[in-house]
Amino acid sequence: MTTTTTGIARLGAVSIDCPDPVALGDFYQNVLGLEVMFSTEGFVALKGAGVLLTFQKVADHQPPSWPDGPVPKQLHLELATADLDGAEERILALGASKAETQPNPEHWRVLIDPVGHPFCITNLIPD
């Protein structure tokens, strides 16, 4: 792998496929305290995290079946927090659920967003 100091492009957004971009955008807006930059029935963009977090409508969205199953997890978000217990409680109240499998609950909590995407909250990533 070649190391360079300048890239060809910069990361502009992370996009998440889902059945209802407005609802999932609202969930992550509340979790992360972001601002809606753009919203239609089929696409929502949130700003305020350094890169855009976007949600795109996919008609036959199949949520990942993590940790095992026919639909693999291809990407997940790692959200940093100093207070795992407090963050977990607040995010669950917004509509997430807690995954049955918790590989390292002292430092990571695996949660599932309202449409089935696993994501983590962790106290190991600097704020």
C-alpha cells in the first residue's frame, strides 16, 4: 500500500439504504444531534458530523441478519460516547433495540436501528 499526503478526493458522505429515509433520518438526527440539510421522500441528508450522513430509499430493503445469516452486515457506524449506559438508554428510548450478541459490552454496545442496521456505541474512540 502506498502512503500519500494528499488524496484524489475526500469522503463526503456515508449513505445507508433503508425503506423510509425520513423516519430513519429522524432517528439518527436525534441520536447524533445533526441538522437536516436536504429531505425528500426518497433521500435525506444530515449534516454536522464532518461528513454527510445520508439515507436512501430502497424498495426491497433487507436488513442485515447480524451476526450470522443470509444478509451480511457490510458496514456499520461506530458512535463515540463517554457514557455507554446513558447513551444506550437514550438511544433505546428513540426506537433502537439491543442486539442479543454483545462481544465486548464493557467498551462496545451493539444496537439495532429501527430498520435493522446494527451500529455500535463505544467509549474507546476519542471524542
